[in-house]
Amino acid sequence: MSTAKQNMEAVTPVTASQNRIRQIKSAIKRLSEEGLAVRNAGDARSSSPLMLLHESGTLDPDRNEYYIPERRERPPSILSLPFQFFVRGWVHLLTPSEIRVYLIMRHLAARFPGAHEARGVYLTERDREWLYDISRDVYESHLTLARFGLIEKVENPYRHPDGKVVNFGEFLSKGGVVSPHRFKVSPDSALSVSAFERISKALLNYPPTFSQMVQKGDV
């Protein structure tokens, strides 16, 4: 939800409080349309009774009411996401693929906190396809997430910076097993920075390659 601002130059002046009320009512209406909330529920004496429903968006007559999951359950059924992700603009400037991969990395870090702290977490091809249902192209969004400072790729002495295995043929001939990339999710404070400033700086420091410009027709 964006910051509510007053508009005293309108035909009918609107205060920040009135704008905020309008935003909240609009959000509740949208939740109701998506099957995530029921309006006019509960105590009839309440001026605006509201019941939140389960995230599945069920429209079951029994009204599967929302409940707060146990924070310490393993593996977690919910994902913790700092409010800065929304108010600092990340939700608007990251692509859908980048958001999906970022949420996956946070989920893996929550599922395996010990491994995440010690060596970083990784995503196998099987889990990528079966558990998270993302393609290899979507998974490649980890490259930009690392540039933006939201995750960190753990250095692997057997891989080049671009991810290719060092002396691949010789490596396989010796029976080597190619280990997947490992990542660590940056502290939540990384989201406190303006997404526009961070992303702009990162993109300027990583201009497109010649082949990428050719594909786009810029050359």
C-alpha cells in the first residue's frame, strides 16, 4: 500500500487521512473479490465486521478462517517478509521472476537455517521443477538478485565467476560431481535501501553485453 498524501488542490480537497481510509476500503474490497476475506461477517453490531480467510482463497461455505501459523514450525508454511520490501519499492521494481526466486531463497534459508548460516543453501534441479515449479530461465534471476545485494552467491573454487566448471572435461574424467550454486540471503537491512537507487546503480555497473544488445536490435 502506497503512502497516503493529501491533495488540497483538487476540486474537493482530500486529506491524507481520507486518502488512507479510501486505500484501506479498496484493499478490503479487493481481498473480498479474491476470496480472501468476508465482509459483513460476525457481530452485526459492528460497523464493519471483517473475517480474513485462508490464503488458498477458498470460497467454501464453511469459510475456512485465517489463522496465524506457528512461527517455529519446521518446515515453515509461511514466509517472513520485512515490510521494507513493499515500502522501499522492491515489490514494484523487481520482475516477477526475481521476486519468485528471492522468496524461494528466503524459504530455503528458513527451512535449513543451520546450513544457510554455515555454507549457504542451494536448489537442485529436482526441487526447482517439482517443489517450486520454476524453469531454468526463472532460476537464473539469482544473477540479478546478487547484483542488487539481496542474496550472495557463495564462492566455489571449482567454478568460474560465470558459473562454468573449471576444466570441466578433466573434472568429469576424474569422477568429480558438479555441486549446485549455494546462496546466502542478505540481512533484512538490505531491503531498507531504496530499491530504485540500488537497482539503478547495479544496472549502470553491469551494462548489457554486445550479444544482448544485438538481440534487442540496439546495435
